[in-house]
Amino acid sequence: MLSLKTRIITGLFLVALYGLMAIATALTLPTSDITFQQKAEQLVADIPGTGEILLTAFSNGRSSRPAAPFLLLEEPDVLPHYTELNVFFETHRELSQWLSDGQLMLVDDAGNTYPVQLQQRHLTQLPGLFWLQLVCGLAGMVICILVWVPAKHEVAITSFAVTGLSYVLFSSAAAIYSTRDFFISGTLFAWLSGLNHLGALLFSASLAAFLWNYPRRFPSRWLTTGFYLAFCVAIVIDQTQQVASPVDGFHSWVMAIFLAGLLGSIWQWRQTRQQPGDRSALRWVVISIVAGTAFFAGGMILPAMLQIAQPASQGLLFTTFLLMYLGMALGVVRHRLFALEPWWFSLWSWLLGGLFIMLTDLLLAMMLSLSGPVTLTLSVAFIGWLYFPLRQYLWRRMFLRQRQELDEWLAQALPAMLAQQETQTESGMEQALRAVFQPLSIEALATVNAHISIPDKGQTLIVPAPLEQRTWKLQHAQQGGRIFNRQDIHIAGLVLSLHQLVTQARIAHAKGAKEERLRIRRDMHDDLGAKLLQLLHRSSDTTKPLVREAIHDLRDLLKDMEGESLSLEAAILQWHEETQQRCEDHGAQLVWQARPNATVLGASEFSELTRILREAVTNALKHASTTVLSVTVDSPGSTLTLVVENDGLLAEPPEGTVRGLDIMDGRARKLGGWCQYSKSDDRWQVTLEVPLSSTMA
């Protein structure tokens, strides 16, 4: 299986090869130095050195053919009957054979004969209309390749790609025979006309199948099959001439299949009435298709069917089909038609970048061939010193395949995993896989696969991540530059092992830190706790409050070391109990108001909030003559508000009060909030507000 970019390059190569074959076929057509044109329902030839003559016949000296003006027709299928079409091809076959044998002569109205010399057709003699039709057809095919190759191969997208194939078939065939000088092999003409009809009928069938399956797939497959069966029936009827007229055998089939396809847009419109995204995409698709096909239907098909007017130039009308494909390309950008991923645009930039480099090479080569001595010297200096270094840099950046060795991907994967360990914002496994394989897309699947695998013939790499309880799906390695292989399975296994090793190291570090905290906690509880309790029993009434505060501090410290969460309601009960005891010890009255919600506080949050409240209460009880202490705790939404207010404010607060306020403010900022104080008359107020980042209970 080939990589994404390799498949695109292969498709583009085949398109270019087909274009070269069309050019080579056009160069094989015979030509002469005589110009033929129609004037007043008669055929006129402009012979160098003689001037214009009125032709009456073509002759080879033994037999002749009448010089009919219809031999100049750009598109022969506008003739009303297949019999006339067969005469047209047979006449061209004989004239081409006479010219190749050197026997062709022109006969004027006076009976004079003029020999016609066969000449070789050169590339510069191909008219602009030939290049216009060929380039438009190839461009439409390129757009279809760039849509079809990276997309999911569904019925709608495949049918759209077939329209591009059919477009290049009928436009290139018409480009060859519609821009002939005059002479062309009748057999080749018939084959090219048949190829044109095959492309046109296939275009209508595939376009109809596309409209019935995009953006919503039609429930029955038989409708899509029916369109392609209609194409097969129509091409057989047309090429075997089962009816009398090309109108019945070709034009009517093209229009009927196309109109049946447009009915699909009505069905799609009704199906997408509740989906504005699909409705917008459908509107864009229909506008693009109508804009690209209406001119040809109105200027070529309908006049040929009704025989009411001379059809317009087929070559110019063919170019309008490119409007449909350009509209589709713009729709991919604007509405994400066909659900293409964002990396589709990187493929376009990659393609256009390569074309830019090659076209620049050709342009510079032409400039060098036309330069004078001085200009040539300056051009060579410019190319050697500026252009080639820049060109090679761009070429390496866009096209050279860069495979990573073990040290390279290890240098990329390990920092990604360690960075994830520090931030915990993204999956370290995902970052490592991105760094190593550079996929166009990576997706996390909820299921956990048993083994690393490569489905889709190398387009996808499946990497299970048991520690994360998910599976990573990588598509198109090296930005679509290659397919996944067996070595990638081995490398993915190494990345997975490395990720498991880093994760286990992180878990072991956390486990070791927790065990060390528990050991220290046990020692503090057994030693320091016992001594504080002994000191409490031996202390006098004046020193017992201080010892109780020390015991509370030790208890909070030990609880913080446990690292366990606590509900806000339970935390408020503890705060209330402690504050009540402290107020009783200092002979102050406590007014407590609390409105908790169901928030769960983390261990660090509880510890910081406890210390802030304790510092505020300490300032009120120690540095003021407080008789009434008011504490209000409120938790509206995801915010905790704490207000501590006391009376008995001293004229000048001690230095320790200011230092304590700074400490509270620092703790509040650590929690992402703020702490401020204010005074009025003899009252002091501390206000704290912090966000509650933990989850609801």
C-alpha cells in the first residue's frame, strides 16, 4: 500500500501522462499550408501564392468527393442523422488517406486542380482552444484526485471523482478533433467522437449518482446502480446506432440522466431541512453544478436536440465545466465539503509549492536561453548564489523524506512525556506519538486494543494505551509522506514502554512521597502530639489557650499531610468549633453565619483557608479589645466569601497585625483570590474572596 502523498503523486503523474498522450495524438494529425473556411454555404480554400479559391471537390486523380461545408464542423454529433455522421467520418477517412499518399488535389469552380502537400504538425501550431480544453479537463481531474485520495471512499465521493475522469475524457477528445486544421483520419475521428460520447454519458450518470448521495446517502443502492446501467445502455445504443439520430441515441440520454440527477437535489433538500450545515453544503454544491453545466446544456445540447439553431463553440463551453470543480474546491475550504480534514489544505500547499518550484525552473531556463551576454552573466550569478540555495531549502522542507533514528525520536518523545508529567494538561502519550510519527491526524478511541496494529494497508497505526484506558489512532505518517510499516510497530512499542516507564516513575515518586509524609506524620503525632497534650494538662489557665492553638495547628498540619479532601460544610463546622473555643477563651461573643454549598475542598485549599481564618481571628482577639466577633461564610456559585469583623479597634494597630494581613493576602493570592481589610470608627473588617476550584460533591 502506498502512502497518501505517493498515491497523490501517482495520480498526478497519470493525469500528466494522459495529457502528454493527448498532445502527442494532436501532433499526429495531418496538416498543410492551406487554410479552409466556410463562406456563404460554400467551402473556400486560401492557397499561398494563389489566394482564395471556391472549392467544388476533392480528388485523387481517379475519384472525387464533393467539397461540402459540413466537413468543417467542430462537433459532428450535431448532424441530424447517424447516416450523415457516417458519411462525415468516411469522407474524412478518404481525404486523410489521399493526403498521406500524396494524391490529394483541390478542384475549384473552374475545374482547376491544386495539389496539397502533407506537412508535419508542430507543438507551436496547436491552437489556444486546444490548450484551453485540455488544461481545463486536466485541472478538473486534479481537483477530483485531491478530493478522492484523502477522503473516505463513499458512493458520493467516488461518483464525484468519476465526474472528473469523464470530464477529462470528453474534453481532451474534443480538444483534439475540434481544433484540427482540416484533415483528420476518419477512423481516429470516430474513436475520438466515441470517447467524447462515453465521457459525456458517464459524466451525467456519475453526477446524478453524486447528487442522490450527497450530503445524505440514498437508502437504496439500486438507484445509483441504475444510473450507471443507464450509462451502459446509452453508450451501447449510441455506438451501435440502434436509433436513427444522435438526438435519440446520445443527446436525449445525456439530458434525461442529468435531469434525473437534479431531482436528487430536491430529495436532498427535504432530507436536510433540520441540518443547517448539510443544507448549506447542499446549496453550495447545487450552485456549483448548475453554474458549471448550464452553459453547455443551453448552448450545445438543447440546440442540437431541437435543431433550432447552430450550437455554440463546444470548446469554449467545455471550459465552463471547470467552474463546477473550482466551486467544489472552494466549498471544501468554506463548508468542509466531503468532511475532509484540515490537513487537506496542507496537501494543497505541498502540491502548489512543488508546482511553483518546477515552473520557476522552467521560466528561468527560458530566460537563460533568451539572454544576451551581460544578462546571461547576471542571471547565472543570481541563480547560483540566491535561487538554487533557496530552491534546495524549500525542496528539502517539502519533499525529502526524513526518517528518525532512535536517538532522534527519543529526544522528541521523552521531553513530551516529561512536560506532560509537569503540567498534566495533555496526554504525554499523544504528544510523544505526534513527535515521533508526525501523523496528519491523531484520534483517541474509547476502547483499549490488545496489540499495536496497522490496518488499512499502512494508512493507520493503532496504539493502545492501557494506563490511559484508551487507544490512539494515527493516520498518514510523516504528514502523509509515507505509510506505516513493521518498524513503526516496533517503534510504537518502544514509545509505549517509555510512556509506561515514565508513568510508573511518576507513580513511584508520588507513592514514595506519600509514604514519607505518613511516616513524618506518625512521628509528629506520637512524639510532638503527646508532649503538647502533657503540656496542656500542666499549664495554667492563662497559658492553656496558647497550647490549644498549638494543638489545633498540629492537627491541621497532620490533616494537610494526609492529603484528603473535605466538604465545605464539614470544613465550616470545624472552623466554627475552633473559633467558638477561642472566643470563649478570650471572653468574646461569637456571631457566626454560614451558607455552604456542596463544594468539596482539596486538602491544600482547606489548609490555606483555615490559616487565613485563624490569622484573622488571632488579630481580632489579640490586637484589639474585642467584645463581639462576627464571622460570615458564604459560597455563592463557585466563589467563597469570608468576612471577619470585630469591635474594640485600637488607635494604632501593632506591627504584628500588618504582617499578619500581608500573610493572609499572600495565601489568598495563592488560591487565586484576594484579601483586603478596612476600618470604620472602632470596627475592623477583613474580607476574603477566593474561587472554589474543586468539583461539586
